[in-house]
Amino acid sequence: MHVRLRRARLATLATLSMAVLSSLVLPGIGVFREPDPVRAVLGATGTLLFAAAQAALLYATVTPGISRNVQHRLAQAFCVTALASVPLVGPLAATPEAGRWESWAWIGASILATAPVLGRRPAVATIATTLAAAALLAWWHGDIGYFTITVAVGLCLVAAGGLHLWLWTLLVEADEGRKAQVKLAAAEERLRFARDVHDLLGHDLSVIALKAELAERDPGRAAAEVADLRRLAATALSDLRRAVHGYREVDLRAQIAAIEQVLRSSGVRCTATLPAQDLPQDAAARLAPVVREAGTNVLRHSKATWCTIEVGPDGVTVANDGAAERPADPHSSGLRGLADRLAESGGTLRTRFDGGVFTLEATLR
């Protein structure tokens, strides 16, 4: 999960926790006010069960990766505990001796605030049932406060948590769309390469098959046909090599631009400096893996707020803050593998850590 998405999730959870606190702390006041120990125990049980079911449902709602089946079961548990809270918490601290504390009204407000995550039809049914229960308790106790608190506080919680939940949903959809675009781009590139290979080899292979058939039918022409077969096969192989070479060409500027975009979308301020002229293809091909690995390390192994990428004719330097000073992972082969590949052609890869800033320098021969 990207840094921005993780922060947005934490902010959304903090806002939604207001509903959980209102259904836990405020009814808890009624538990301490209730003189009847049986009612106090039942009220505390109903309050705790409801708060736990509500917290689990809200947590699952803003946690990507939790299956729909689990969310459905948590929604069912929430509805069951919401219904059970009426007889368990409704009588709590409702007598003049207890100070007339509208214990269940706070739970009713939390039910209204949580109902939108249940879906359209369950939400409508839950809201209608909650308002009916609030009106019934208000009539039974002769206290309009049950209905007033349920509606007023519930609307406030919906306004506070609903906006954050809506924004969270938009962020998740945007992130899923970005991932889908990446997969689509990769699939389109594979299809493009497959079409190019088909266009290059399809005709030559068809002719080769035809000439092989002719040589098989007419032994007298076999020598000439075999010579043509050899020429066609060599031409097809040459065309295929040219296609693969073009496919493997590295656009270093495009790759650095992609890395910049990924880092910025993750909350890292990234600045790249490139030479006015493109590097030779050989140098670009050797530096591209270094830049990719460095960008990956920034995301995985640091809490960076900024990153700089400087490309020169003789190499590249990548620096970032937020790095932790720790020994190299003996199971990690990313940088070690890059150093070995650069060393094969006379290049070097150096890293240093100074004042929380990690710097990677790759130098070509």
C-alpha cells in the first residue's frame, strides 16, 4: 500500500472511531449510573458486544484485501448486536434514581452512522429500524431525548465519517485504476510484440513450409529448394533478431519519468536531472537497472520525503533521506547483482550513508 493511501486509511479510521467511541464511552456512563446490578451487567454486555462488532465492520470496510464474504459476516454480526442492544441497553439508567441517562440513544446514533457501509437496502432497513426503536424508547420512558440524541448525533457522525469514507473509496478506486492501467499497458506491449513477430515470421515460415513440400515431392529440385530454405531461414532469423533488439532498446528518460511518477504518488518529492543529449544505448541499458533498483529501495527500505536522481555521461547518482542505518541484508541480492553486472564491463557501484541520507553512485567505465 502506498504511503498516501496508508495515511488516508489511518485518517479515515481515526474519524470512524468517533462512532465507536460514542457507542462505547457514553453508554458506559449509564452502566455506572445504573443502581440495579443486573441491568448494569446486561447493559455493559450489550454495549461491549455492539462496539466490538461495529469496530470490526468499520475496520474491514477500509482494509483492502479483506474478502467480501468476511465483510458480509461482519455486517450480519453488526445487525444482530444492534438489535440485541435495544433490550440490553434500552432500560439502562432510565429511572429518575439513575439520573435519566439516555444510554441507548448513543448506540442508536452510532447505528445510523454505520448503516451506510451495509449497502443500500440493508442501510435503509437498519435506519428505519433504528428510528423506530428510538421513538419506542422515547415513548416508553417518556423522554424525547432518546429520539433527539439518536437523530442529531447520528447525523453529525454521518457527516464527519461519511465524507472520509467516501474519499477513501475514491482513493482505493483510483489506486485500482492505476494498477489496471499498468497491467493493460503490459498486455498491450506483449500483444504488439506478438503481432510484430507474427508479421515478420508468418510469411517466411509459410514459404519455408511450401518449399520443403516441393523438395519432398520432386527430389530433382531438392538441392535448389534446400538452398532457398537456408536463405529464407537466415533471413527470418535476422529479421527476428532485429525485432528483439528493437524491443529491448532502453528509453532511459521514459523509465526515469515513470520512477518519478511512482515516487511522487507515494508521497516522495522526486527531482531528476538528465543530460541534454540522450546517452548511448549501451550506457542507457546498463544504467536503467540501477535506477529501477534504487527507486524500488526508496519505496521498500526507507521513509523518504525526497529523492534526487542525477544522470551524467559517466553514470548516475541517486540520493534520498529517511534511510535507516543498518547492516546490509545478507539475503538481498539486488545491489550486489547490479554491482557484479557493472563490474563485468569495468563499472563500479558504491553506496554511502551520511546523516540519514543514503546515496547510490553507479559509474561506467
